[in-house]
Amino acid sequence: MADLPKGSKKLLNAWAFYDWANSVYPLVIASAIFPIFYETLFANRNHYIHIFGTSLKNSALISFVTAAAFLAVAFVSPFLSGIADYIGNKKDFMRFFCYLGAFSCVGLNWFSLDHLYLSLLFYSLGLIGFWGSLVFYNSYLPDIAFPEQQDQLSAKGYSLGYIGSVLLLIVNLAMVMQPKIFGITGPDGEAAVKAMRYSFIMVGVWWIVFSQYTYYYLPKGNKDSDTKVSKAIILNGFRELRKVWHLLDDNIVLKSYLLSFFVYSMGVQTVMLIATYFGSQEIAWESKSQSTIGLIICILVIQLVAILGAVVTSKASAKFGNIATLIAINCIWIVLCALAYFITLPIHFYIMAGFVGLVMGGIQALSRSTYSKLLPATEDTASFFSFYDVSEKIGIVIGMCVYGIIDQITGSPRFAIVFLGLFFVGGVILLKKVPRK
């Protein structure tokens, strides 16, 4: 483990490189290959399945399972982050969740409707591992970077993540479209599904291997302590949360921003998680193969444009201010949600993907760095970032449940997408109320 000073270029690069390592999960698993793979399991049957004692639409089911996993993350991460700050080993926690998520991705290789409960468990643990590790990853930002470095570093992390994940997705796309070139045998449909299963293994391996560079340079934590986890320290995590809550009462700007973030993040994360399911079911593709190719191309477009979005947003925030830029991005999201109700053709979906990528990269990077800059001077950054992450996770739980319920009742996600636009309207209203500094 290297011991580098705060603001060191090598340290900042090592931190940002974890985005390269872990971003393959939200792209390949959450957004691209897995949703397409999941839909192929229902290719020769209707979209409803009997599970948990009731009949659920497949996209509603995955929405509810996703919401449950995010609820688990929201419950577990706050006191874990408090523990990490107290005994100074946030890197160990970050590594644990990283490995949990990566090995669960490998487990998705055996996902099947015949063993659906176990399959959904692997899916849930992958999600918990990814988002759990981000609690500790994000909390390093104010520890390793000075305020004037944080906007650019946050954007750099997202950009690296987009580039790395797109590279792996291109390889996975080639495997799915031309499986025989990669030695994957079987009838065309079966070979493609096999290739998708192998891509889940590749995600897990990629995540573990490339994260080692980050772990080598990141410090263990704020404190050099050999304290062991005990019942008292676990309770101390809850005391840390209470302390942070009281500090938020005295920091009107930070508290106001957190409220606005909570509302608009319901829409952002939900749209990202359900976009492929929406495209698979609601767009009039000419064939199954066109659907597979088209959906992956759309995801690639989103990722590539998101790199530009993160950079442009960083420059816009420097000129117009963080809050003003976030308000503008939320307004664009409102328009996109309204237009989503009317799209039916592949060309419509491609155009929509470009605009979604532009605002997705921008709002993620700027939201994280804005919160980091608003933090008071403290060493307990993991506890503060747990509030940020809990806000995001609870928002996702609500957003995914809203989507799932509307999809289950109406049989179509179009009404759900329009409803998500209301979260962005609320975000704009609340952002306007954040006191300026």
C-alpha cells in the first residue's frame, strides 16, 4: 500500500480508476446484457410468472426485487460507514462489497426460471455489492481531493467508468452476435444466450482485477487504528448517524440540497434501471435479433454520450454554478419523460438514448461533487456520505416500486415513465429553494 499525500495525482487517478473497474456492473448487468438475457427467458411464454404466491409481470418482478435490494443497502450502509470512520478501515468494507458483487455476477451464469429464487438472490447480492462499495468509494472523495479538484475528479471517474464499461460491452456484444468466432457453439439462439452468460463471468473478473490498482493506493481510512468490530462500535455507527442528522439541522444549505437530490434521484436511477426493459417491450422492433442489437446499441450510445455529458456539465457548473446547472439538467429530464410516452419506433429510441446519455452523465457526476463541496469540515466523511447514499437508495426503492406497480396494473411501462417525470419537476422546485453560497 502506497502512502500518498492528499491531492496527489497518482492518488486521484487510483481513486477514479475504481469507476473503470466497477462500472461494468451497471452497464453490462443492470442496463444492457442482463435485461436482454432476462427477456429471452420469456421468449416462448407470456410475460407473467407465478412467484411469491401471486402472478407478476416479469418486468414488474425485477423492479420489486431491485427495490428490495436497494432497501437492504439503505438499511445496512449507514451503520457500516459509521463503523468504517470510527475504526479507520473503510477500504476493507469497500473491498468486501466489491467482492460480494463481483462473485454474485459470476453466479448469474446459472440464472434460470427453474431456480428463480436462487437466481434472484444472485441478482440482488450483485446489486448490494455494487452499491455497498460505492458508499465507501464516494466517501473517499473529500479525503483525497481538495475542493477545487473535486468537480473535475468526479467527472473523470465517471468518464473512466463509461469508457471501460463500453469496451467490455463491445466485446460482449461481439460474443452475442458472433458466438462461433469466440468458440461458443450451439444453435444461434442458444449460442447467443450462452455468450450472455459468459459475459456475466467476465464482469465479475474485470471488477476484481482492475480494482486492485485502486486498493493499492487508497489509504486504509482516516485513522490508524487496530480496533476490532464489537457491539459497542456497531452501536457507535448509529450514534454517528444521529450526530450527522443534528449537524444537518444546522446546515440549511446541505439539508436543502439533500432533499432535492432525494426527489430527483428517484427519477434518474429508475429510468437508468428500466430503460432496456422499456425498449424491449414497447418499441416495434422488426425481429428479435434487431431488438437485441438495437437495445445494446442504444446502451452504447448512452454511455458514450454520457462521457461528453459529464465533461460539459463540469464546465457548465464552473461557469453558471452547480445548483443552476442541476436545475437545467432536471428540466431536460422532464421533457424526455414526457416524450417517452410517444416513442414507438427504433429511430425514436436511438434519438432518446442520445439525450438520456447527455443528461445522465452530467447529473450523476455533478450531484456527487456538489454534495462533497457542501460538506462541513470533518473527518467523518463516510457517515455524511451514507446520508447521501441512503437518500439515493430510498429514492430508488420508491421509484422502482412506483414503476413496478404501474407496470403491473396497466401492463405497460409508458404511464410509469411519464409519472417519473413528476420527480424531476419536484427536483427543480426544491433546487430553486436551496440557499445560494
